[in-house]
Amino acid sequence: MPWTRRHLLTIEELSLAEIGQIHATATAFKKILGRSVKKVPALRGKTIVNLFLEPSTRTRMAFDMAAKRLSADVISLDGASSSTTKGETLRDTAENIRALGADMIILRHAAAGSPLYLSKFLDIPVINAGDGAHEHPTQGLLDTFTMLEHLGSLKGRKVVILGDILFSRVARSNIHALTKLGAAVTLVGPSTLVPHWFTDLGVKVSHDLRSALADAEVVMLLRIQHERQSSGHFPSLGEYTSMFGLNKTRASWLNPKAIIMHPGPINRGVEIDSELADGDRSVILEQVTNGIAVRMAVLFLCSGGQPESVIPASA
Amino acid sequence: MSTYWIQNARIIDPAAKRDALGDLYISDGKFVATLSAAAKKRAKKIDATGLVACPGLIDVHVHFREPGQTHKETIATGSRAAAAGGFTTVVCMPNTAPVADNAGTIQLINDSVRRDAVVRVLPTGCITVGMKGAALAPIGSLKRAGVVAITDDGDCVQSNELMRRACEYAKMFDLPIMDHCQDHSMTVGAVMNEGVMSTRLGLRGWPNAAEDLIVARNAILSEHTGAHIHLQHISSRHSVDIIRRAKARGVKITAEATPHHIALTDESLATYDTHFKMNPPLRTEEDRRAIIAGLRDGTIDIIATDHAPHTDYEKDKEFDFAPNGILGLETALPVTLAILVRQEKFKLPFVIDLLTRRPAQLLGLPAGTLAAGAAADLCLFNPNEDWAYDAKAGFSKSSNSPWHGATLTGRVKTTFVAGKIVFAQGKIL
């Protein structure tokens, strides 16, 4: 099946087959990352613009690195240096970037739906690098890629996402990816941050850590932002940690082979004990490395590349 | 002044409980029972076969943006959109720039109305100075300058104490208080209904409860003070229930529903189209159904549009950043007919009542009737005509309508204000 999608806006709109194609392509690219010359000419002559209108370090660097590994020229713009601070609209900023000759825009934006909005009038691919509390599709893809490397298949496997789900685009993208891949997903956290509406997305919602963690094979922690305290979503970081922080005792409730994930940046001692973050069940840094391979796959496919051209026939 | 003989119309006059085929006569700007033989000979005859003749429609909730935001709409363009939609009386909200919180601004608006308007445009004044919710505006002076109600519209008065005093004070002048019911503390950053859709889309939700609380507060304050509080654009099913119970106790509250809240739900937001962004937001099917039920049993008194023009470039933004509001005047009648008459099987005279006699009664306006001697404000429409609505070709200065490009059924043919044709054959005269 050929890859036909030009934009990557959400995981919700991807088919299971498309997720598989991205993962397979990422597997092929991951091999390149282990070589001494970590570069292929796949996107030589293409210009990719990283338009990051909200702060990011990890995602932006990973996209930057991925584009460079594919030999594309990369320009990165952030909120402070762009004209949006002078009152220019997003449409005008994007159309100017297009007029300058960009072949692809990677957008990070605080407003949900903004990558879809750009894709409606731009004739170049738009890649969503996180839109508000909506989606962060490459994060969902790299997280499931990492889980698949460890678990083989996700069908029927118990995955727990723990933390601030309400405001999390990472959670939403993972929910869509995991449910498509057949995992049994439970969302856990204080009821203010895990509203019952989420059950409509095909997942369970729980506020009882013990029963939720029991036998789980993956636990994904999300960062707790202290701003949520002043908005009344929970009383204090201390209370959060005492109720929902992952510590050694609680980690012992997990399946003995369970992996611990976190999209970063982590708050040591808040959502996760420092020891666990650095422990042998933690795959947090693998996630970061896989982020490059997965983003290479996305940039390659959305630029018109086909999975068959990089995946060995035997695969 | 011309004499008109409108022939063979389906005449619907809810005030007279009239629904019959017949003729209508207009002379000297007023409806008359009949014309002399000589006058009949001279009269301009209008063949209204297949058309409904009803009182000119009345909309108690429009934003004409004048003064100060005339790039979006003016009294001239807004009143033309009204005429094209069959409306002969509209009530403007005071959230202009500057806001209409003093007699001078009301006078300025009334000067523009006299000069530019093609339908009757009635102003409202603010409840509080600057619409800031801190101190009462000069409500007596506003009344003297001609306002028909007071309201802080989009900026619902948050202080219960101040709202109580506003009620007591306005009651002295028999001025209704119109309230946009929204508890601000529960809607910080909110851009759509809170629920499954906001969860999916990652947008900040505006819960029903934020409306319900203020609706309940207003029912309590109306009961406490005896003032008439009119609840604007009810969107929540629980609010409908609160209003129903309060009315059963005899509390002097009234309520309106918009065509968009009876026609659309938050499912329409799936593509982040800002033409579905308004305040209060589109809610769920359950809410939509409850509002229709409220209209059916009289809990909700009237239809009002909340006509809220914004330019293309203002709406063409990220969903979070686009302003709230959509046009309403030119689509209100066909949309209301589609939902209430064709889908919900309301009787046409009942729906006309929601748009004519009842809003007139709500504000004590001498309108909404075809009675002999009344000013000849009249709407002639074909309830079965299909037409393609092109918002960009409409009379409003803006084109922010979710129905742009849709085929609508039910088309206004002719609008009379005080016996003068202001809209006919698709043109403003």
C-alpha cells in the first residue's frame, strides 16, 4: 500500500496500516542512526521550516536532527523571533514562509487545531509538532514505537497513562495510537485532571492507582505542571505526589517486566521518584532516541517518500 | 404615501389568532380593515399567492457595532440585513466602542438610526459603567434617552449584590434587564462546550453549569426584587429546567433561544471551523432537544438571533483566537422554519408568534400585529422556496455565517416598515 498522506495532523485520523508504515519506516531509519555516517540523502535540496510558536527543546531538536539526518536544509523559528509578536497572523506568517520556498512546515502552537488550519490553505505538507491540548502525533508514534520494541505487540496489553491527562496532547495522541494498536488503556490521575469524558475515546478512567497499576506492562507518566495548582485542579504538588507519584512501592504493583515511560521534561520527585526515572525499567531516554527515527520516517513519508524504498523486502 | 392591496396571502397574525387566506390593506403607513372602492382602484396590488403575510419580525438581540466597530457592521448595513431577513424591529446591544453606558452615546446611536436605518432600531444601555460590572450606569438617563432595556451583554454582571441593586433600580423605570448568563470564574479561556467534543479537540470547555448558576441566580433575584429579567440565548438543558420551575412559581423571567442553538451542536466543531464559534457555545444534542422542548411549552419565550458580525480576517484565525459570534438576521427565518416547523412539526403560526408578537410583548413594543390601525410593519415570505445563501452577497457588512453556501428553504420576498417597502425582489429600496 503506498503512502498517500501529505500532512501529519493527528493520530486520530491515521489508520492502523498507516501507523504500521510509519513504524516500519522508522525501524529502517533507526539503523542509520547507529552508523558512523548518520546521514542519507533522501531529502537533499528540500527546505524544512520548524515553526515553533510555543517553547520546546526536545521536540524541536529532534525534528531538527531528523531533518538533518535526511539531508534537508532546516530553518527554525520560534515565537519570540517570528513576526507573530508584531501582530502578524499565523496565516500570513505561514504564507510568507511558503513564499520563501519552504517545502514543509513543522508547527508547534499553543492553539489546538492550528496545524489543520494551516493545512487548509498551504500547498506544502504541515507536520503537527504539538497543538495545544489536542495532539502531538509524533510523540504518540515514538511512544508506541518504543512500546512495540519492548513488548512486540500491543494487542490486549495493559497500558496506564498517569498524570495531567486533561491538558495533555501527549495523552490524546497516545490514546488514539494505543487504542488503534489494540492496547487496553487506563487513564489515571486526580478526577479534576482526568474527566470522565475520556471514556468516550475507548479507554478506562480510574482514580485508584493500585488497581490501575496492577499487572500493567507499561506506565506512562505525564508531567505535572504546578500552574494547575493555582487553577484549583489539585491542592499541592506534595499532595499529588503522595496520591499519584510513582515510587518504588507503587512500581512493585506493576508487571515485573513493565517499562516506565515519560515524554519529558520530568519533574524528579513529583510525578516520579528519581531512582525510578534512572532505573533499569525506565525507557525515557530510548524514547528520545526513537523520536529521531520516527520523525525521520514522518518527514520522509510526508515529502512523498514511500516505505518500500527504505524497508528491506524481507521485512 | 402609497396604498397597498396585498392579495391572496396566507395571513398569519398571532395577536389576533388569525391564520387564513385573504387580503391585507395598507394606507397611510398603517394596516386598515379595508379600502374604499376608489382607493382599491388606486392601490398598488401585490399578488401574494403562495406567500405568508405576517407581522414584521422582531429581534431583541443584535450587534450593529456602531459606534466604534463599523468595519464589522453599521446601523445602515445591519438594518438592511434585518430588512432582507424580514425583520422590521431590532434591538441593539450596547457593547459598542465606546459602550452605550450614557445618554450621549444613546443619542449618537439614535442619530445614526434616524439617518441610516431602514428598519426600526432600538438601543439598549449598559447595566454598569463601562460594562465593567463595578458601578451602576445612569440607568434613569439611559431610559430618558430611549433605551428599551439594559444589559451588560457579553459581560454578565458577576456581583450578585450589584445585580440585585440593578434589578431594584431598573424596576422603578419598568426597564427589563437582559442578561447573558455566564459565570466568568468557570469559563476562563473557554472556547467551546465542555464535554466529549472539547475533550477530543483539546479545546477549553465552557460547562453548562456556568450558565445554569447565573440563570438560577437571576431567577432568585427576579423573584426577590420583582424585576423583569430576560435571559439571553439559553444554551443549556439544565437552564431550561430552572426557568421552567421558576416560571411555574410566577417569577417574572423570560428567555430567548437562537436559531443556531436549536439547529446545531458542538459536533460541528470537529474541523475547528471558527464559523461555529460563539458564546454561549453550541452544546450537545441533549441540550438542543431541551431548548426545543422549552420553546414548545413556553419555557423559552422567543427566538432572537444574537446577530454578531465579524470580518473575514478576524474570523480567519486559530480557533482559540477567533472572536465569538455569527450572523443571524438573514438566515433566522429559514433556519427556524427548517428546525421548528419541518423537523419538529411546530405549527407555523406558533413559530411566527415566537418571532413577532411575543418579542413585542416582552419589551412592551407597539409592534408584532397586523391589527387595523397598527403601523404597517409586514413580512411577506415564501415558506417553500429554496435558495442558496451566499453570505458574501448578503446585506450585512460581514459574512461570518455557518450557513454560507447552504441551500435554505423559506425566503423573504417583501418587507414593509410603516407602510413603506424597504426590501423587495432581493433589493433594499
